[in-house]
Amino acid sequence: MLKTLKTITGLSHPFSIPFKPLSTHTLTDSHLKSLVLSHYSHGTFSNLLRNVIALPSVLLAACQNLSDPSHSSPTPTLPTSVSNYFSIDEMGHEISHNKFDIPSCCVRLDPPSPSGEPLILPNLKLKVLIEAIRMVLEVVYDEKFVTFSYGGRVGMGRHTAIRYLKNSVTNPTWWFNVSFCPNKRDEFNVDKLCKFIGEKIKDALLIDVIKKLFQCQVVRVEFGGCYLGRGLPQECGLCSILINVYFDGFDREIQEMRLLVNKKTSKFELTEHDFSNSNVFYKPVKVYAVRYLDEILVITSGSKVLARELKDRVLDVLEGDLGLKVSRVKTAIHSAVSEKIMFLGMELQAVPPSVLHPPMSEKAIRAKKKYLRQKEVKALELRNARERNRKKLGLKILSHVFKKLKQSKDGFKFEYQIDNEVREIFRTWADEVVQEFLGSLEERWNWYRLLSRGDFLSLRHVRDQLPQDLVDAYDKFQQQVDKHLAPTKARTVLEEEEKRVREEEEHKYSERTVDDLTKLCMKVSAPIELVRKAVRMAGFTNNMGRPRPIDLLFALEDADIVKWYAGVGRRWLDFFCCCHNFRMVKIVVSYHLRFSCILTLAHKHESTKLEAIKHYSKDLKVSNVNGYEEVYFPTERDVKMMGDKNLSDPKPVDGAISLALIRLASDEPSNSCVAHFCGRTDTIVYRVKLLQNHLNLNPLDEAQWVKGIGVIHETLNHKCLPLCPDHINDLYMGKITLQDIDCTSFVEVD
């Protein structure tokens, strides 16, 4: 039996209060920044909650961010949609007068088992307040953070951090990443966080609201977990910026250590004479750091003693100043050359440049030479065909003209003159023939040898017996032969070009050899074994690594099955597109996921794989409601063309393989879509199914599942979501995540 749960709004009836006219004006980013900066004085901000966050225009902008993750321009129907849920003006009045009841806006989802942990989620009204606070804190702090602080910032996501490691880190020797002990949510020092916020923002009401959010557990920060930055319901957008605020002092301490090491290194400077000596290779000692939320990586190009000093200092700051628990056993120093290290779900290792950009193999060189020979043969065939066609056409023209002249006594005339056109055609042909002839040294040499060797007119006693006009004509002819046919100059140019190419190749080889001996670059690889293990654990492949169907998805429509597979594949391709072994990820998506989808469709309709391929094609084309074919899964050609040329911060990838939605048939009255501020009622109920529960696996157990895969709360496994066609498509394809869904408006399953 299905029963609908009402959204908790803090009111007995959401439409019992007469709403005031709602302002349709939303703030742009520049206007919001100007508004926040207007409350800046003497190095601090003040009264942000009452004078900024409580404004209806700011709250409406927060609603726009929640309803449209792409932050596009507001739609004209947004104010009307918001008014169907609550009053923006009434909410702003409650916030400004400190009457907003946060506990009543929280929803507790009890676990299905007594040993489970409850899940506390905010309702839509509280989500708007949290988003408004995040927007204001972003304006206050975003430009204040150091450059190596990533996560929760505009344009500073995972791919930006990886791009920095690939392009800026050179000659790393030792590194370590900080591993936090998994802590409970009550171990996070909220008072210390509020103290850090109070140094920049003098607003007791705002700080009190942030404390209440932590007390009600709708905002949680758990270091050492596997959900931060994954887009799952255990987190919210405010957590990222609060983590950055909490680590801001630590980041500045790391920055001072980097500057101190650079200052010591700069005392040793080489002169131009030293640099001119090819035997001198100067490697300055540098310190690099990257922090993505709670993941910290410190790299040095110096000695292991320096790395140990950096590690001790980092741990002292984290444990002493921030009060965090660090696992000193897992926070170990590793060699950047001989050991790989995991960071941001990717494997890092220092390698010579030839590993990243290897020279052509012997097989590739032979293939290239074969291709060039085939290209030359084809060009020769085209040239011969062109000459043959010219000859045929020229003979036809001459035959036609001769025939007309022979038949006519007084000549013949045309209605229009073609002699200029014919002359131009022959002149063009002649020029092309001459250019081709002069471009061939072999033909020029043959004709030069035939016209200049063994000529009796070159003998003096013969020249004296001949008429002077004949001798002069012969001399002029020989001058023209030497001018146009002598291949000496052209051969010299060709030899110089070959010599230049050979010297360039030798120079490149020497530079490549020296770089391999003196330089190290950062290699970023996808953990392909973990990816294959995740694919096998999720059921895409069997124990032999062959694609297999997933019977859990048989209850879905064909289009939904393809969209689910497409969402998983596209998110993996977006996530790992900056990796060196991206080709291996392409194979996993293009082969294992594609054929697992084909087999799932085949078993659902009790047909063979070949029949499914014939019906859907390898591109997995499905028909929409209008009968038009659409392609959701990336085609084989699209996968081959993918690369890291245009990087963008990827959508969270872990929830794609942990969550499946099963369509249910129900006679219940239609509910409104659970997407934020979506008022559509043409919804379909989908059962939330957690893959790890279906497989009886624990995602936190590395031996059973894959470490890092996001854990979706077990409470959601007993709920259903009414979603409209647009938002279910976005959820499948990764355009929205569970953060963009009002998880307090579920349909419960008995």
C-alpha cells in the first residue's frame, strides 16, 4: 500500500496565510556582490542575515539556484512556483526578526533497522535559507582563499586541481596525503568554525543560525568519510564553503612554508655562464600543495628530510590548531617515483616525460612510412590520370578544329569567340605540366644529361667552321638548358632541407634523452582495476569480465534502461577524461556498459543479443513519445573523439552506480514532482533501489565494494519518488543529483 507523506513546512496548512505580493526581482552575481560589500567596514562584514540574506530578492535568487543548477536566468514562472510552496516575504520577515524555526523545518527519516542511523534532511524552505547563506559566504570568502584550495568554489573543482598537478608540478620526489580518522558528526568543532567566521563577519544572528543547522544535523561535516563532494543527500552545498573556511588558516600556514622554502632556494642563483654549460642542471627545491575539501596532498622536490619536516608541521597544525584526528599510520611519506598515491579518486605518479609523450615505436614508424608510400602512389596515379584526360581532351579539340577547317573553304566562325578560353585552358595545362616537371629532380636531370652531353658543337675546331649565327643560337640554347634544367641548385636545396630535418631529429632526441634523465612530470591515471571491480560488483560484468544483464532493471521502460546506463557511462567519461589511461575507461564504457545494456534489453524482451542489436543498433537508439529516435548513450565515434581538451568540473559520479530507480504502477492520485519548485503533476512514481543493498554489500568495506563509492542512506531504499518526465531524465543523465530533489516529499512503501 502506498501512502503520501506531506511536506513539512512548519505550517498547519501551507495556504492558510494570505501571501503578500512577491517581488519578481532576483539578484545577479554582480548585484549580490555589491550588496554584500556595502556592509563591509573596517575589515569585517556586519548585519548580513537581516540586511542581505533576509531580502526577498536574495531568497528568490537562492530559489533560482535550487530550481536550476546551471544558474541560468530566472524563468517568468519562478515567483509563481515559489508562492505555491511558501511566501518569500513572510520567510524574509521571519529571518530578519530571528523567528525562523529551524527544527520544525527538519525531517527525520528513521532507519529500517534498529542498528541503523537516522537521516535528517531539510525541507524546501530550509534549503532556500541554506542556499542563501552559501551565496553570501561565497561572496565574502571566495576571493580570500588561497589558490590551491579547491572544491565548493566557482571554477575550482576536481579537474582544475588535476590540471594544476599535471601542468605545474615538476620534479616531485616525495609526497604524502593526509588521512583523517573517520569521526562522528558530533566531533566536528563547530565552536572553532564559528570563531573563524566571527573574525570576518560580525553577525551574531548569522553565526547562531549556522550553529542551529549543525545542532539539527541538517548540515554535517564528517572528515574521513566517502561522501563529501559526491552530491548525495548526506551533504549540502553549504558544507563545502564551511570546510574551506575551517581550513583557511591551515592553507595560509602551508603557503608560508612554501614561501619560506622558495626564499631559501632563491639564495642560490646561477649565472648565465653556468646555464650555458650543458652539464649544469639546476633543480630548485619547491613545495606544492593541493587541498580539495578534506583531501590534502603535499608534494616536495627536495629531500626526504624536508618532506618529514613538512609532514610534522602539517600534522601539528591540523591536530593542534584545528583539533582534528589524523591517522599517522596512513599519513605516510611515499616516493613520488616508485610509489603511486591516490588523490581525488585518481592515481598519481612521477614519471619521465617520455612516458607521457612516448616516441613513435618501430611498428608506428613502419606504418607511417607505408602510409606515405601509399600516398605517393595515389598522387602518381592521379597525376597520370590527369595527364591522360588532358591528352584525350586536347586531341578532341584539335580534331574538331581540324575537321571544321577541312570542311570549310573560307574558314568557320562561331557565334561567340572561344579562342581566348581555349588559349587560357591550354596555358593553364602547360603551366601545371611545367611546374610538375621542374619539381621532379630526376626528370630534370635526365633531360639535362640528354641535351648537354657529347655535343660536337662544344668542340672549338668544330665551332670555328660553323656560321656564327648557328653558334650563337646554340650558346643561347645551352644557357636556357643550364638555367631551367640544371638540378645542381635544386639538389643543394634538397640536401640542405634533408640535413636540417636530420639535425632537428637529432636535437629532439638529445633533448628527450636529457629530459628523461633530469626531469619528472606528473602522471594522472584512472584506477582502472578499481573501475573494473566496481563494474563487476555492480553487475555489469560477470566473474570472467564479460558483459551481463542486470535483472534489477527489467521493470524499467526501454528508454529508462538506456538512460540509466548512459548516465553512468557519461559521468565516468566526464570524471576520468583528464587521465593518461583514459582509453581504458573508454573501453569499459563503450564495451562493458554498452553490451550490458544490450543484454539487459534482450533478456527483458526474451530475445537474443543479435536481435536486440538489430532493433536498437549499437548506438542504443530508442523512440520517444513522439516516435522519433533519440540517442542517449554515447556512440562509439563520440567515445573515440573524447579527450581532455575542454575540461569542466564533473558531476558527482558515485551515486550513479549506487542508485537505481524502478518505475511503479500505482492507482494513487498524481503527486507534484519532487524536484525543487517543479509544479508539474504528470508524474510517475519511482522506487528508490540501492544497488549495494540489492547485492548485500557494504560500500565502506573495501574488500567487498570499492573504496570511495558514495554511500546513499539506507532509509532511501524504502521510499519512492514522484518525478515528472523532464526531471527523471535529468536524474538519469546526471544533470541533477539527489541534492536537487526535495527528499522530504516521499511516497512511503509499506
